[in-house]
Amino acid sequence: MSALDDLPSRQNGRLTELQCPVCATWRAAFLLTPTPPERVAEVGEAEWVCDVERSRWTRQAVAAAELAAAEALPAVKAAQRALINAARDAARDGGALTSFGVFDSNHESRTLIAGAVAVARELLDADLPFTEDWTLADNSVVTLSGEQMRQAGVEVGLHVSAIFARARVLQQRIEAAETVEAVRAVVWSLEDGA
């Protein structure tokens, strides 16, 4: 598999952007992931895809599920819930803006952040110094004190909580919808009118 370094890149402020080899859009580097083996042929042997392509796959899967199912309201609601859940997970894992920059926020990153916060808390409680050089989503590095590490952990946690709270609002709208059109009108957004 080729490295991300082989893809065209550019700087957009502090953020490194890479050109997706499939859709040719410029995306934040952390939004490109290895192509799943079962999808490589589908994307012209491209070894990396961005969130746009992954989102297309999700939309295709939902569309296929809708075609396979009758146009019955419960089936459409189930398909729309799946779409909202996939968008929720992508938003949760797509990076969290903090006071110190954009932190990776996928499962592994959240686990590492929680561990660093726990160490910072222990050292701060023992009046011992703590500093951590943290690599952000754009591969820049920030040096965080113990209090800053705790704050970053809180901000990432609040990011995840806000994403799930928004998903619950949208899920409630899906459940309350009485027509197929009303269900399909419920789409992922971080806030109303977005």
C-alpha cells in the first residue's frame, strides 16, 4: 500500500490537505483512510479514499436497503436511522476542534486522550509536573501542560457528547415522522438549518 505522502498535498493554514485519488477533492489529511480490500477494484485500485467516498458507500448501502425493502414506513425509518447513525459515527470520529487545535477523535485516539488525561490528573494531584507533546490531526505538535491536557480531554468528550445528542434529536424526528417523505427529510446536520 502506498503512503499518504505519495498523494498531492497542500497547506491550508495549519491544516495539511491531501487530494483524494478517487474524487479529486482536497480533504484534511486525517479524513483519508486506506481503502477496504473489498472496495479497491470499485475505486480504480486507489489505495486511499476520503470521507466523501465512504459517505457515498453508506448512501449506496442505504439506497440498496430501501430498494430491497417495501416502501413501508417502518423499513424507510430503519434505513434513515442507519444513515443517521453512520453520519453520527463519521462526525464523532472525524476530528474534534479544541482550544489547542483539531484532535483526532476516532476510538483509538479517544482512548489515548483518556489515558493522557488520567496521567495528567494523577501527576497534578501529586503536585508533580506534566507536559505532553501531542500530535494533532494535521500532524502539527502542541505541548500541553497537565491542565491543558485535562481541558483537551474535556473538549473532546464534549464534542462526542454533542454529536450523540444531535443524533438523538434526529432519531426522535424519524420516529415521529408519519410519512416516507417526512422520514427522508431528516438528514444529518449538526444543527437545524445547516
